[in-house]
Amino acid sequence: MRDLIGSHDLLFVTLDTLRWDIAESCLATGRTPTLASVLPGGVWQRRHSPATFTYAAHHAFFAGFLPTPVPPGRHERMFAARFGGSETSGPHTFVFDAAHLPAGLAAEGYHTVCLGGVGFFNTGAPLGRVLPGMFAEAHWDRSFGVTDPACVDNQLDRLEQIIGGLPPERPLFTFLNVAAMHQPNKHYLPGATEDSLESHAAALEYVDGRLGRLFALAGGRGRPCQVIICSDHGTLYGEDGFVGHRVAHDNVWTVPYADFILG
């Protein structure tokens, strides 16, 4: 990653609440063909999230603590905020002298854009301005959120406008938080009256159908684009009596992850 900064755009996509088991089963059964075409080796990596809910996970992500590979060992990170005693930055790590990744990339000349999805990116409240406040440009409206079945389409309409107004020589860091898998998601499964693993999977199918447009936008600026796509945490639909997340359950901690280069 250290060698790519400046020459590559960056796209970081969090598929909010996407469970590892659902991501893997949809991939294996052909329900996510766009992802199948770009994931290295055609598979997701199985990783552990640094947190069990969106706000905490994204704070960790933006400090350089992406989901950790499951196998034991010391895993070199792609990004790292400089601090004494860091044991997981190495020769390939982009180390930045800032409190968070957007500021570190801005210092390298990047324009930084946040397209929020779930409520922690809703800038109508002070708490919802914390994460978007890290970026030079941040966007959220209700059509990007959990209640709009076309949430990703609406985010991509906005991203297309942003990219169209940006000089092609300016490197771009785009962060996209996808809300579709988050409860409520029953509207993605015709006839469903409640959220379920089946509607969670149907929401992922909807998202996969829009990723081709996202990758065309991100990879169409005349420079290669480094992509990171992962879940921030999973969620529960009654397992062991739990519904939702913010609990230390394996289906919450375990997330799908991938990185690759477009162009």
C-alpha cells in the first residue's frame, strides 16, 4: 500500500452488518456474480472485525485497523496511524501522521469523500457528524439509509455527480457505507413480513447488482483504483436468543473481507 499512495485512487466499501456465512453461501450458489468476478481467487477472506457495531468498527478502520485475518500470527496492516509501540505496521504499510486515514490521505493530496448509509452517518445529529467529519466532503440523506430499497442506487447517483466534478489528475479516496443488509431488510424479499437470514441474503443480491456500476465509476478515472470491501460486523436473527448486534457472538465478530485493484 505504501507504494500505491498518490498513483492509485482508493475505494473503501463497508457492507454494513453483512454476515460471513451469508456472504459465503450467496457466493457459492451464484447469487453474487459481480463479487465472484472481482474477489481474488473468487472467494471471500474470513476475518474478525475489531468491533461489534458500526460506530466502533469504523473508528478502528479509519485508524488503520481493518478486519484481522483469522489465522494466528502478526498480520501487517495496509494502513496505520503512527503511534509508539505499533507492532503490526511494516515495510508495505502506509503509515500516516494524522489521527485518521482520511486526514492522512488528504495530506498526500487526495480528495476524500464519505457517502454514508446507516444512522451513524446521519449528519442531522452531532454523533452522526463524527465519522463524516473526518472527510473533506460528506453526504447523507434519508434515501441512502436503511428504509429506502434503492439506497445504493441513490448513493451511486451522488457519487457520479462528485466524480464528474473532480479534476481527473486529483487522486480520490471514496468511502461508501452500504445500509441495505441492515435491518429492516424485509423489503428485498417479496412477501416477507419480517427480517430474516433470507431477506438479509436478498439484500446482498440487490447490492451485488449495483457493484458493477460502482466499480465502473471508481475505476473509470484513468488511474488504477485500490478497492477494500468488507463488512463491519455481522448481525443476529434469533441465534442463541439474540437479535441484532453489539454482542460478542461469532456471527457478529466474523466478517467477509477482500481487497483488489481495478484497472
